Amino acid sequence: MKKFAVLLLVAVAMMIPLFASGSGESGSGTRVLTLSEVHAEGYPTTLADQEFARLVNERTEGRIQIQVYSGGTLYGEETGSIEALQIGDLAFARVSASPVASYVPALNIIQLPYLYRDGDHMWEVLNGPIGQDMLAEIQASGSGLVGLCYYDAGARNFYTTKPVNSVADMKGLKIRLQNNPMMVEMVNLLGGNGVTGIGPNDVYSAIQQGTIDGAENNWPT
């Protein structure tokens, strides 16, 4: 059961103070900033983070360097990165739309399942007035966050310990989700039981232990 919803928010950054304690200045005057990423090396969003860092370094002629920390090594789950952004300990974080939707509920709309016809349709929406207005809403929300752009790591799916060929097959399945009420309600309406509080790096062991029957995410995950 494939769900065409985008894990949206991508480099979300503090506007002020941008150069906080998560950053430093070398003796040569180079500004060093930190970007936190929950996913592992080689993951699509991690590769995009690294390309972002490369482009910033190139276009500032080395005056600004961005160090990418992947695998949640700095703050664990994305909520930890958001809190670090808000207090100025971090310059950038690539996070999903779900945790940011607690500040801008409208972000739940672009995560709805079966919303887009295809990838081109999704990017037309995100790069158009709807998506750009939502980035502006993040900055205006009072959260202290600034939405820079969107990343795409692939269409979201359910992966479970038994085949799911119809809505009926979802009945009673315990599905790990991001901590987002809209996603939990979606799974519950499909007949499953939405489960939150399990970090992305703990999903596999939770399936092995029978704590959950599966999870919801994209193909690379």
C-alpha cells in the first residue's frame, strides 16, 4: 500500500542566532557551521546535505564550511535537532515535515496519502505558491525556525511482517510512525494501530521483538 506523501522539511535553520555555539570560526576567518541529519551515510537526504555543504563552500569561496553529522550522532531523533536549533546550538538540520507540523499544522496537508499523481506533480506543488507559502509560515510561526527548501527521499510505504494487499490486511497491525497525530489517525482509520515513540534506528529490533508488526516510511529507509 504505497502512500505518496513527501517527507518534506529539509534544511530547516535558525535565523537568529545562525552562528551559535554549534558553530565556530577558524583562525583563517572561515566560519564553520553544523548540520544535523538523522539518516545514515549514503541515504538520499544525507547525500543532499553533503551537496548543500559543498555548494555553500564553493560559492562562498571557502569562507563558510558546513560540517554534516549523519546518523543522529549529535541529537538523536529529529525533535532533538529542532530543540537545538531553537536554542542556537545548531545552525542547520534536515528534518521531516511531521515534527515541524506541531508549529505549522498546515504542513500535515502535503503529507496526506495519495495526494500527488507523480513526482513531477509533487514538485510542482512544493516549488509553487502552496509549498513556498508553507515555508514562509514556518518562519512566521514564532518557532524560531526558518524553512529553506524541500528534499525528497522517495514515496512512503508500509513495510510489514505479513503481506498487505488490501486495506483489510491492515487490521490489527501495529505500525511504527513518526510522532504525528495525523499519521497515527490515518493508520487507525485503515484498521491498524499507530505506534509512536520508537526511533528510526530501533525499528528493526522492535519488529524482531514483536513490539510492532511493521513501520511506515520510504524505500531507502
